Amino acid sequence: MKKTLLTFAITLAMTITSFGQAPEGFKYQAVVRNASNVILNNQAVGMRIRVIQGALPGTVVYTETFSTNTSANGLVDLGIGTGVVVTGNFANINWAAGPYFIETAVDVSGGTSYVVMGTSQLMSVPYSLFAKRAQDVVNDQVNDADADPTNEYNTSVVLLGTDLRTTDGGG
């Protein structure tokens, strides 16, 4: 009984902590069309995604495949980094060593005879643009990298009687 309870507790703890982890991957959507430019709706398709580093043709650092179905509008919704790995390791991609490109290939019959549909450079997303500002925060203090006090803007809130007012510290 104790062994079963301990196993259950460990499994529960591992499950709970896994929900707090950031996913290793990102979303990718595409509308799939055949050679005649007709949208393929509600159809099984095979997809291959390659992450390419450097100027094109570049070096393929990661390849994965998906067997999926298009929606009623021909849309596929993939999680790059969650497919069947062919080469590379998604977690080991050094994103700081870009630029990186995504090559999309499709087999409209649902198999693995892929035809390259296009290659597109990966660009920053709003969350990553915001997150890069975290490098300027050290021990809960903003790191003023330029150390130039003349370009700072300071405001403060002052209680005057029953009124709150902001003051411009200038700079």
C-alpha cells in the first residue's frame, strides 16, 4: 500500500511540475493547396519541416515530419519542435546564432514524398522582443547600460492633501 501511494505521489508531483515548463516549440499554421492551387480541405497530408541556419541554402540543423489532416478551410496547425524527429535536436538549437529559416514541404497524398512549398525566415515574436529586455534587469534593478543620466526620464507620485499628482523628474 505504501509503495502504491508513493508511486502515485511521485507521478502526481511530476505531472504538476511538467505543467509549469515552457513548451519546447512554437506554433506554425499553413493553408495547404495542390499543384492546381486548390485548397485541400479535410484531407490527410504529410508535412516535413526543416530549420535552416545561416544564409540560404544554409545548414539544416533540425528536421521533423508530421502526419496530419487539414481543416475544413485547408489549414494545418503544427507545433514545430513536437513532430517526429528526423535529424537534430530542437532543444539544442542555438537561436542566438541565426538567422534561421523554416522550410515547409508537403505530400498532399498524406505520405512522405515531400515537395518543398517554400522557405521563410523566422522573425521575432512580440513575447521574445519583450523578453530580451529582461537582460537589462539585474537583481530586480534596471541595468542602465548607457550610464548616461541625461537621457533618463523620472516620474514620481506625490500625495498633496487628497490629490495624487505625478511630477516630472526631468532628465
